[in-house]
Amino acid sequence: MTTEKKYCYTPVKENENYRVAKVIENEDGYYPLGKINPNDPHELDKFVGGYNHVRAVCTLWNKHIDVDEKEENRIVWSSMGEMCSLGIYQ
């Protein structure tokens, strides 16, 4: 029996905006969400915008997978891997 790893959605800084990213527990890094076709100028990139917009998307999606803010922070922290163990993020 395999169990799915816990994950969450969190805002990440991208240039002057923020983007929704999926973070998987105990996996280094994150997966930024984007448009189906990045080259299509007519497709709206609903995963990027100001912090409040992106935070609202993350909060809503996390609510649907039973992840609260404390759990989101724990999952994000676990994804920082070696950088945290070296004391770079404290």
C-alpha cells in the first residue's frame, strides 16, 4: 500500500508578482503552477498576481485538502531540505 505524500499550495515570489506553487512534504523545492500553454497570449495566467490574490487561491485550495496555515508552513519548511539543516534558513 502506498500513501500519498502531503502537499500544500503556497505563494512564491516571481519578479514583481507572486505565483501559486505546489510544495510536497520532504521534497526539495516547489512546483510553480502556470498556464497550459505558456505561449498563448489569450490564456489568462490565473496562478500569478499580487500577493493577496495568490494567497487567497492558496488558502482556498489548501482548505479543500484539509491543510491549515500551520500545516502549510510545516510542509514548506520540510521542503527546504539541506538549506535548513545547514542553518541557512533560521
